Amino acid sequence: MTGNISTEAGAGVSAGDTDTTVVVTGNVSSGSGYVGVGADSGASVTVNGDVAATGEGAWGVTAWDADTLVTINGNITSDDTGAMAGEGGQVIVNGTITAPTYIILTLGESSTELTPEDFTTPTTMVNYKTYTDDTSTVWVRSAYTITPSSRPLPLTQ
């Protein structure tokens, strides 16, 4: 899909099958408390833009079931939950998450809310913060700093 996807009352993107791969080149937004991007049953979704979900109960991104992967190459904003992964689902965020509830991980009847400070160390993906319950995982790109070398640079003429 090339371009932006916007819904006032419905999921922005929803994919649910092992053979389903969705790539969106643009932003995704959903309203009325619906999910911005949702995937399950082994589907794969990549958004090369931002995801915004508005309304009470809105989820920015969800990934359910083993072999399900959602990759967001932008930022996630939500009026409720930024990212939710359950039953082996995985989410990669190459931007930031802005939401009252940062991340929720779900396994069976148990759900765990995580803040930005609740990442796991050591990380399981270089340059990312890992949020996991050992079954489902959300990786959020770490801010990193480039430190200048203490060696003097060679002079050229």
C-alpha cells in the first residue's frame, strides 16, 4: 500500500494469516478507540511511517500469536496503549512510543503493563530496548549518542 491510511471508526491496518505480508509506505491512523495496526496468526506488517490511534481504549499496535511481527519505522502515538504483544507476538519500533500505557504484554489470562523504564537487560536486539515476558517481545529503538574520538584528527594540507 502506497500512501497514508486513515479511518475514523475502524482499524487502520489488520492482518491475520501466516501467508499475509502487508507493507504500508505512509502513515496509519485510526479513531474511535480502534487499533492503528493489528496483526495475528503469523501475519507480518511493516509501516514505513507513523501510527496514531485516538479515542478511549485505542491501541497503537498489537501483535498476537507466535511468528507474528509488526515493524513500525516511525513513531507510535495512542490515547491509551502504545504497543501490545501477546502469546508470542513481536513488535519492533524504530521510533518512539507516546501513550498513557507504554506497553502491555499478555500471556494467557495474565497481562503486564510496562513503562519505558521496565526494559530487560541485557537486550536481545542491539541498539534496542527489550520489553519481554519471555514469550512476547516489544523492541524499541534506543536513543544513542555519538561520542567524538579523543584522538586528534590528522592535519591535511
